[in-house]
Amino acid sequence: MSVKADLLYATTHEWARIEGSEAVVGITFFAQEQLGDLTFVDLPAVGATLVPGKEMGSVESVKAASDIYSPVAGEVIAVNEALESNPEKVNEAPYGDGWMVRVRLSATPSGLLTAAAYEAQIAAEAH
């Protein structure tokens, strides 16, 4: 499944799953598919402050390097350290074991797309 209904999406291909006052963030199935096999993931440190639309890290693949932008505002409270030695988890399960950071929200997420709106965006980009 390339788009999950219970997530919010940034136009830059990151997702956020809101869990009360926290959010889990990663890159979308579409993004990892476009990048190809990931070889390196650079994530922010625990305690870092994220600003929506601002760079929070990067990923490198056999095809390209790409910045990752935060879809939410808040403080990083956990980083998926497994990606350091196993970046391919993002390719295998971008919405599961391939999550990137957990954030304590400092503001209600805004400007993000629903699953239907994100599906429309990626359909338009594919043409």
C-alpha cells in the first residue's frame, strides 16, 4: 500500500502519524520508491527542534541524495537508531520499521495533506 489513510502527508513526501501530543515521522512509500535502495540515513539528534518545512535530515540512495523536511513542529524525543546500520528498513517498511523520528508536538500540525489529496499529488507527479 503506497498511501495509508490514517496518516498526514507533506507535499515534500514525508508522513506524520499523530498520536496524541506526539507524532511519528518518516518518508512515504512514493519517496523511497523514487529514491531506490537507501544506503544512508542522516537524522536529527534527540532534543533537536523541528520546524515544519525545514530540513530535518537527509537520505542517500544508489540513485541520489535527498533532504528530508519536517512535516511538524516540535522536539525530537526519539530517533530510529536501527536505520543507522539498516537504512533499507525505510525501503522495506516506510510506514512501519522504517519510521525516522518521534516528535513531541509544539503546535497542531497544519498545511498537511490527507491521504486522498496526497494520492492526487503523486498521481499528478507521475505524469
